[in-house]
Amino acid sequence: MSEDKPLTMIDVLRLRPAMYLGDSGAAGLSALLEAVLEFPRDPGGVLLHHRSRAEYLIEFVGCGVSLTPREGSETPYLVEVMSRFQVPVDQPPSVSGLEILREDLNPARFERSAVAGLGLSFARAFSARLEVTSTCRGRRGRIVCAGGEIVEALAIEEVALPDGLRIEMTLDPAIFPVPSLGTVALAGLVRNVANRRRLTIELLDAERSTPVHFRAPGPDGQGNGAG
């Protein structure tokens, strides 16, 4: 890091990953994936594709993040949620401004929870490469980060596509020396998130020949498990 470059919140995360994830092993990777899976509010469905040891593709249906700034801001909201932190000395960080986000007015469909608030910022900080594509209200925006830095600024185009959010994440080997969860651990994480959020999540894992579907709990509140 250049001595002339000011220390950013993303730099703080990258310097102390275990402080925010718990560790830089399997538990920390689980925390990162959980934060990303928890991020959008009320998606219609989720695909988690574990393509290689360090590469993950996560797609959310029906829940694009707004590409326009919030009132009083000049930063597109997608960039804001990837960048804006308050980091207390003795606590994990939280995204600023949650108190002004209202469910009925918020085009990002942001779910107010400590985990959800960290999803894209954690993904940005702990990835060697991160590509985020959001389709929201007739517009599609794409932004690319490498090593925490934005290397391709948000580019927006008009489209006639349904809302959605696509996250392509290649983990940073300097942060995750063993950047993979076993199939059983990954399946357990997905099952827990699917049950808690009452979502259908499709898991495609490099170690499996066929996809596994984790369905939302039924009317009795019991999870339907994998299918």
C-alpha cells in the first residue's frame, strides 16, 4: 500500500480479516458466504454455484440493487453498499445510514440485519476479483473490483429485463489460504440460510454431478431439505 494513499475502510477489512470474519479458514469463509447470501431483501430464488476452489457465482432473482443515488447523495446506491462503513474500534463494521432506509421507499430492497448489511462490502474486501451486476427498474449496472479496489467503474445501460443481482467472486488467496468449503459444509450452510430466510436456493457444487435444491420451509415450519 502506498504511503500517499489514505487508509480506507476496505483496507481496514483486508488488513484484519479474522477480526471481522472470525478467522481466515472454513469458519471465516462460511461467514463471508452467509453475509452475501443474506444481503438482498426477499429474493424470489437464489443460485449458488461453486465453480472451483476459489470461485463462486451467486445469483438472486427479483431483487436488483438500485443504480441511482439515495436522496441527498451523489453515489449510486449499489456503489454505496459496497463501500460505506462505520468501523468502531471494538466491534465489527456496519453500513452507514440504515436508519434512513425505509422498506417501502428503498429501491435496493435492503434487508435490515447485521449480516445483510455487510454482504457486498465483505465480498469486495475479501475477493481477489469481484464482479457485481445489478438489474433494477429497467437498468443494468456492472462494477468490477480487484483486491478491494474498484477497477471498472459502474457502467449502466437501459434493458428490458427482470430485476436481479449477480455476484461473481474469486476469493483472495492472501486472505483465504485454503479457499474452499467441503461439499457437506457448503450444503449445510445453504440449508441453514434457505430455512432461515424461507428461500429456495439451488446449489451447484464442483464436487457434485447434479444440482441440489434447498427449498423454503413448508406451512408447518419444517424445512423441506434437499431435493
